[in-house]
Amino acid sequence: MKIILITMYIHLVTTTTDGSGNEQKLRICMISDFFYPGFGGVESHIYCISTGLIKRGHKVIVITTSYDDRKGVRYLTNGIKVYYIPVFKINTSAGSATLPFIFTSLPLLRNILIRERIEIVHGHQCTSNVCNEGLLHARTMGLKCFFTDHSLFGFGDEGGVHINKVSRFVLSEVDHVICVSHTLKENLTLRASLNPFKTTVIPHAVDTNVFKPLRTHPPRRDERLKIVSTSRLVYRKGADLLISIIPVICTKYPHVDFIIAGDGPNLIEMTEMIERYELFDRVELLGAKPYHEIPSVLQRGHLFLNTSLTEAFCMAILEAASCGLFAVSTNVGGVREVLPDNDMVLLANPDPLSLCEAMEKAIECHVYNTDPIQTHERVCEMYNWDKVVACTEALYVESMHTCKERGLLETITSYNSVGFFHGKIIGLLTTLDYLFYQALEYMYPREEIDVCPEFGPFYLKDVND
């Protein structure tokens, strides 16, 4: 008989070895503004990568910003220890933004990294101030630094110019950079003037045990067809395109309904469109849904629609395909790398006419021939978090043995490539950060900082009696 036992134990087991063949356990810190209880592609990526590394015997903690009253240290059910550090945030229409504090975050981050005996700091998303500051301080402390980027940015707009300058500063001294698609690798290599040989493409994956179909057969011709869209109603996600094509599809296909899960500034325009065309019983607005409810939303549909104007790697269509849905998406960024075109997804130009044509082709030629179970099994073969974790772990181990530490003078000299004036400013900031760190080492020696005991995660084990 199988008995489920909840056990907590102290373990030092790992799947990697050091140079002498002894087992090696890595202590890793994931750092980003984006983590639970927020939801999105970055949050799920950090969660799944951390879970996989813990299962492989490594120690993983997460440092993120506070969410409302969620501050301090929390433990997730899979054993991840999360530090919610208190920072000042500004609420915007696209979400909350963290102000850069640069040096003032060093004492707290230094204390955490020393207490947890961290060896590798892995930052996520170039728009995260906590990530950028964490990598700066980690380099000052002599730790190995990794970075994973999740978004594409331009070269000519004001926001892109500033982000590109920050990326060149932050990424110039990291040990390795991970991109989630080849399109993003090209984009980031150009934006941040990176050496392409220290950049690796490791795509996202999907938890196929959570995102799985409920239907076992294609939809019947006599049942109503449900089209699902799960994205924020903002310009960047193509909310204007979505609003413009819904009336066209509803007029041509009376048996088609829409399910919209998302919230944002364009919700008012969406509501006005529904009222103007009297589509109250054809368009269902669910509002913003927590990430754990997204599978149940996708499982209600037959066809998935993505109208994003920019995507580095579209997790939404991958999750939809895992739930057995055929997908229609704009052909932007790294979307073409996710699923085979004209097979599991139809790609269209980001304009209303092309999207309507793709939707018509999907409804008439693909949806009624798509087997949900077969589609789910194909996604299981193509994407697996274990493979992603194994590739990431291999980069960690390689960096521990090959990447050499660089002195302060050598680091400052390397910043000249960032720009004549910008490089001098960055060199000054790095020098001040180093001096501040040495002052903290003198005033608060690391020998006086208590080290956290390394408890293993909570696991559910099946034991045969």
C-alpha cells in the first residue's frame, strides 16, 4: 500500500561533481522584481527552474520585492525560501515599478548572500531594478553572476535607449547570459554589445501536468466554438487588434464565442466595443485571473488567440497547446520558434486583416481536426522543465570551474567599451560600490553574521509498504 509521507530532512546530495569527483552542491540565489504572488512568464520560469534545481540537490533562494503586506522571509510549499525585501514602488497602468536605490540595497543584500552562503546569483529580466542592483553587488562580492532575459526591446525609442545602456552596464561583467529564444539572443547581443559566445539559448517549458486537456476529442460541428485570449489588455499585448477583430469574427461566424481573461487600460475600449455591437452574450470578460486558474480557462476553449505586438518567447500559446488548443498568433519576435507553423499554430502579420484571415482558416480547416490529446503529447515531447534545468545546471557547473575572477581595475577598464562618458560614470559607480562594500566588511565583518542552517525541502514521497 502507498502511504504519502511528508518529510523534512537535511541533505547534501547533488547530481554534479567537482574536479576531484566529489559531489558538489551549489547555493544559488534567484533575484528579480517578478515573482509570486505576481503571475506571468518570468514568475513561472523562476519558480519552475528553482523547483528543478532543488530536486537535483542544490540550495535555491529567491530575492524579490515586497507585495502589499508580504514582507520578510516566506517558504513556499516546494521548499523555496523567498526574501521579500521592502522597497518603494510606484503603481503605473502597466503594473508597479521599483525605483533604483543602487548603494542603499547593498547592506541588506550582502547580509542575505553571506547568511545563505550563496555562490551563484542569477538575475532575471533587464527591467528589474532589484535584479540589476543584485548583479552589481554580487560582482563586487566576487560571486558568479548569471542573467536570463525574457523581453525584446527596440533601439530607437526613449525607453529602449535607456534600458540598452543599463543592460550594457549590468551584463558586461556577468559570467554567462541565457536567452529564451534565438530572436532574443540576436536582439540582446546587439543591444548590450555582448560577446555571443557567452550567450546561450535555453527556451521556456511548460508544466504539462498542470496544463492538460479535459476534452478527449475534437469539437463537434454543431457545438459552439470557444476562442480564448489570456493577456493583459494593453497596447504592447495587441489589445487594439483584439478589439478590432472580435466584431468581424462574431459577424461571420454566429456559432463562435470569445472568452477574454485579462485586465488593463484597454478594458474600457473592450467594454465599449461589446456595447456598440451588442455582443454581451458572445464575449465573456473574466478580468485578471490568478496564474493557477489559467489552465481551467484554457480548458474551456477550442482555439487560442494571441495578438501581441512583441514577444521574446510566447508562453501563452505553448500553454494553450498543452491544453489541446489550436493557436493563432501574430508573427512577431520569437513566436515562430515556439510551435510549428501551419501545424499547431497559424502565424499572421500584426494587422486586423491578416489576423482575420488566419482566424477564418483556423476555424474552417484546423480546429475541427485538432486532437487535444495528441496535441498535448506533442508538447510533452518538445518541452520539458527537466531539460531546461539540466542545461542551466550545466552552465552553473562550467562557470564554477572556468570563469576567472577579475580585479577592480580590470573591471573598470572593461567599461570603456560601454561609451566614453557612460563608461566613466559606470566606472565611478563600480568604484563607489566597491569602497562601500569594503567599509561594510570592516564595520560588520562576515564572521559575525550568522549562517542559516540548510534544511532540505518538503517532499511528498510515495512509499510502498
